[in-house]
Amino acid sequence: MDLTDSDEAILDVLEEGRATPAFFVEETGYSRQQIYTRLRILEASGAIEQIFEPSSLWELKDDPRE
């Protein structure tokens, strides 16, 4: 998988722990739409998983950078 700059930013946030889309937006400066798009792509690749649906809480599963 070729990682984008936004993917790298998302993975950097998740290295520190779980996060919600709003937190990703705040920490990375990317738009909410960009974050949601990349979260779904990273989820499909198996790199991350959504662990709590109502709040859309995410965590790192298998870092593709390693």
C-alpha cells in the first residue's frame, strides 16, 4: 500500500493511542472528509480498526510502515 501524507499523519496520531475523527482533524489539520476517506482505506488494508462505532473510535492494528 502506498501511504499518503494524510495516512502518515493518521498513523502518527494512532501510535500515541486511540483517536476519534475530530481528534485527527484537530491534530493533523486535514479536513474531516479527508480523514474519513483515509480511515476507511486504512481500515480496508487492515492497518487500523474502528473499535467503538457510535463515537467512531479508532486504533492502530498493524502499522504498514513497519
